[in-house]
Amino acid sequence: MNDILFFISNNFILSIIWFVLLNITIFLIFKQFFLKAKIINNFYAIKLINERNAKIIDTRSLELYNAGHIVNAIHIPLNNISLKKIQELNLSTLRPVILIINSSEKNNKYIKKFIDNGIKNIYILQNGMDAWNIENLPVITN
């Protein structure tokens, strides 16, 4: 124990840097456990759509939605998500919901609206439509 205190006193800046990096690492590891929605890849999204009949909600702008969206995706801009809109969709609490989000905004307040309405199975498509298009998966354009 004395050796550790001696090291810290002689290398104070190095010890602070090590402590900060340790805290960042721990935060990044445990962050996934506290997210209200799970981030999924294209493969898992397709599996949810085919096996559990997941609903897809595209929260991007109307221009991006019209440029290309997943089959049967419902367009609701991120700022327009409200409890009333969610209730109008008649989403089952057992049915998974996949959100297509274009930006890296704070999405927890929008996800909380789904949770408040009783929907627990919320997923976010990793890298949104960019990853979907890179893998040449089917899209519909208006």
C-alpha cells in the first residue's frame, strides 16, 4: 500500500490520467446496461421484422424518408413524437419497435415517451439507413 501511495505522490499527473481513463472505460462498459433502448445491427433488425413482426418507425426528415425507407416503415419526425401519436399507432406492448434515427441527438426523452405508453421492446438501428443502404438491403422510394 505504501508503494502505491509513493508512486501516486511521485507521479501525480500520470496517476490522474490513469484514474480518468479507468473511469471512462468503466462508464463505456456499463453504459449499455442502463440504456432504455437496445442498439441493433441490420441482421438483428431483419430477424425482428421477420420473426416477431416488428414495427419500424422512421424518425428522419421527410426528404430523407422519401429518398428511401424500409418497407412498411411509418414516418414520424423525431420532434413530432408524442404520447398521442404513439397511441394512434396502436402499438402492441409485446411487439418490438425499431427506430430509425438519423442524428446522434439525445434520444432518451423520445424513447421515454414510448416507455410511458407501455412499449418496452424498443430498438435503435445502428447507423440508421446509412448502414442499411451500404448492405444493399431493400428500400422504397417515394
